[in-house]
Amino acid sequence: MRIALAQLNPVVGDFEGNAKQILEAVRRAEEQAVELVLTPELSLWGYPPRDQLLEPSRLQQQDTVLQWLVNQLHSSVTLLVGAALPASDARSPRLHNGVVLVNRLGWRPIAQKQLLPSYDVFDERRYFRPGDGPCLLSLPNGKRLGLTICEDLWVDDGLQRERLDGPDPIDQLIPEQPDLVINLAASPFDASKPALRQQLAAAATQRLNCPLIYLNQVGGNDELVFDGASFVVGADGAVQLELPVCEEHLAIWDSGHPTPVQSHGQIQPMDPLERLFRALVLGVRDYARKCGFNKALLGLSGGIDSALVAVIASAALGNEAVSALLMPSPWSSAGSIDDALALAERLGLQTNTVPIAGLMEGYDQALTAPLGATPQGVTAENLQSRIRGTLLMAVANQQGQLLLTTGNKSELAVGYCTLYGDMNGGLAVIGDLYKTSVFALCDWLDSDAARGCRQALGLPTHGELVGEAIRRKPPSAELRPNQKDSDSLPDYDALDALLKALIQERHSGATLVAAGHDPALVERVERLLKRAEFKRRQAAPLLKVSPQAFGSGWRLPIAAT
């Protein structure tokens, strides 16, 4: 049996556009004599559609588009499409996350998702009710296909950290003896997932004694980045086929001849830093494209954070679509200005320089009367940041650009950032990267190991990209003479270790002290983390690339102890 895996990049809510993508995949598959075409979870809607699912008119649109697909099919090919299915009664929630079968005779529901995630960024129980299993599809050729949707595969207590309470859809399929199991997914990227997905699939195939197809959505939708990386695992648990990371792709798998017919074949393990970089590039590219931007702007300081954002933006949008603003103050070092200009030259970015000393003097004069003196200390430092933020917003508004913020996760965690200043912008590109991760990614980008990736993404391949001068410079906001981040913050190695434990592992301060961490440092970091919640609530959307980001999956109160 020849099956096409359509690793698609949908736009949330664009039924017509998504249906055209699906039909294009069908047309290409028909040329390869394919019998069955698979598409990802909720492929007609794009994932996650969130409160669009509460609009009755959109369900009507879905039905119209499904019928359009029926009318476009002229061969005997069968198509599986991810869709929202009305429940049999009027109780709430009124929908199932499901799969429909489409062919030239019509369309009909054939599967419902049983395990509905409502943790981290997921909120499926707000919209869906769980289905009843098992979901088995018998085809005219006699093949019996077990159907599962995303979380339905995540049922191995020995492999995953936590499993949802509920049925085991894989166990339910064992008595049915399927010839093949299919998992249609929309699984967002984080660094721990690629290997775990394959391990879960291999465990399922060994329980069921049949192959498994895992088909994942690709593309960026708001904060989430879906990395694709779909695959087929044989009954022995060995991977037979892998699709590309962070790219749309159509691959053909023949169950009788498991050697790939049309694919990238057996892909070698990708460096985790390359996966991370490609995910960030995809996230920026799709956020801009799907929000209607074709140009981007950032403030370039000569520091490592803005340098990394500039590289990512250049890879995502092309250097001709990215421009940078340099805004030196009296405290900006000549080295930082030179480093920023050298980076822009390496990347081929257009730059403009707007010194802010005169604006600082104007604010000092305007505020002397209400304050009784010129602004001092943190107030004066924040004014510099807010002047820069205002300039960036003005240029971005005038030129129709997406303003990219350049702050990292460590700063956002402890509040080492300025509201209405350096936090201004439409997308926080590295807002889910700790400072130590920023250094690691920049070191990798400047290494020989990154040459192939740089070439594939249209970046310069010769010499340094970020540059050693930037990578080795002590971090500094340069808001006062000889300022260093270390004046206000612990060493980033120590800080990030504590932040990961507090944010990702949800450890208490007492637990960390008991584990041997310095009590005073733990108390300080814990206090900073709590106090900065009001800033994070007002921050730009960020690209989630870790198991726990400061996005929709982080829900702590502001007014709390």
C-alpha cells in the first residue's frame, strides 16, 4: 500500500488556503500512484485554532470546504483530514478533535481524539470532549488502520515524564490487530521531543506488532513552532523513513517496500543546536508572513543578544528585508558601535545611527521640575531604554516593519528589562533562550559545524558570523559608565541553573537550598522572579522552544506572595 505523508504548514483559520494546500498534496501524490494521503491534526483549521472553535460560522466554513475537496477528487485516492467534529448532543464542549475520510464519493468522520491535553500551552478540554475508542478504519483493499491523534500516542509511563489520566488508545487497538497505526499530530517543538516521539512510536509498534506512521504539522503559529520531523517506524521499532525538520514536505511510503520512494531518506541525527536555530528561524518567518509583514527592524547594540536576533531574522526573511537602528548614548563604548556595524556588514543589513544624547538631555530638562532634580539611578537608565524603544516603534510604524525585541529569557525572568523600552516590539525572538543558551548558539553558529546550515538558510558561509568580539564581550546594557550585567545579576551560569530549576522543574527555594545552593542567592533569584511577573504579562509574544516558556503556558498571578 502506497501512502503519502503530507507534512503541511497551515494558516490558522484559513480554510480555503489550507484546503488548497491539501489538494496540492493530493495532486502530487496521485502522480505517484498513491492510495492514501495523510494530513496532520486539525489540518483544515491549523493548530491551535483556540477560540475560533467557538464560532459556529467557522464550522459551516469547514463543511463547505470539505465538500469542495470532495468535488475536486477525481481518482480513487482516499484522503484523511484533521477536522473539528460536532458531538451528538448539545452539551458543552460540543466538539471532538477528529479525523474525516474524504474521497470522490463524499466525506465522513472516522476518528476522535481520546486524550485531550490541558497542560502548558494546550487547552483542548475548553473546546473538545474526549472520543471513545478504539478508532479502526477498514479499507476496501482489506487493510485495517488504527487511527490515533497526537496525545493518543503519549501513553508510556516508562518513557514520558507525565501521562494524561484516561484510556490507553494503543492498548485498545491490540485486540483489533491493525496492519498499520497512524498518528496525526500537531506537536510543538522543544529540544527534548524529537527523540521521545520516536521512542514512544517504537514502543507502540512493539505492542501492536505493526508499523506506525507519525505525521506532524510544520510551521509557526503565534508562539508555537511545529518542527515537522515526521517519520515511519517499522514493526521492529526501527525508523524506516524520516521527513525534514522545519520544512514542508511530501513523502511516499510503501508498506510492501519500506525503502523510501520519495523523501529525504534516512536523515542523520541533527545537532540539537541546529534544530533550535532552524526552529527559531521558522518561527520568525511564519510569524511575519502570517501576520502580514515582509520587513523587520531591530535595535543593534553590539551585544550578543541583538546579534543573534539579527542572524535569525536574516535567515528567516533575507538580509534585504531586515534593517537595524543603532542608538548610541554617551555611555556606549566605541567597541560596541564598531561591533554592531561590523556584524551588520557581515550580514548585509541596512543600518541607521541615531545618537540619543540630545534626547536624554531634553528628558532631563523636562523632568527636573516635577522631580526636583534631574533623573538619577534606575530612572535615568530606564529613560535611555524608553527613548530607544520609542525610536524603534516610530521607525517600525512609519516603514511598516515588524519590530523584533532582543531580550533573552534570563533577563525576562528576573526583570532585567524595561517596560515600554527594550521590551517594545511585536515578537520576542529569543525570549525563551537563557543567556547561557544564547552564548552556546552563537558559538555554534561561528563553528565549522554550522557551515551547512548557514548555507542552507542563505547566510554567509565564510568566516565568523556573530564574531568573536561579540561572543567574548562581558554582557552589559551600557546604561551607565562601565556598567556590566554582573553588577546587578549573579553569574549567568549560576543564575540560569537556578532559573531552570524554578521555572521548568517548579522546585521551591527550600528544595534548592537543601540541594546545596547558596541560600542568599536562591532567595534573591526567587524574589526577582516573582517581582517581574507584571513585566512578563506585558511582554511581546515569544517563540516557545523549551518545555516551559513565559507564554500562554505560564499562568502565575501578579498580585500574590
